[in-house]
Amino acid sequence: MKCKASIKANPAKGDKIVRRRGRLYVINKKDPNRKQRQKGPALKK
């Protein structure tokens, strides 16, 4: 999974931006290799 400061999603290729636990993710059902994550706040224990 690519971890970037700024993520770019291309809806034409099936990318979707999802926010989970304060982080931004790009998920793609058609091409799972296109996963990305934007660095967010660290999880507190």
C-alpha cells in the first residue's frame, strides 16, 4: 500500500476515497494494487 502526504484518486479507474479512523484511504475493487493511504493521526492506545 502506498503511503503519501497527498493522495490522488481517479474515479474513472474505479478509485474511491474512504475515511476510516481519521485517515484517508483510496480503495479500488477492480484493481487492488491501486490502494493508497494518507498519513493521519497516530492511533492512541
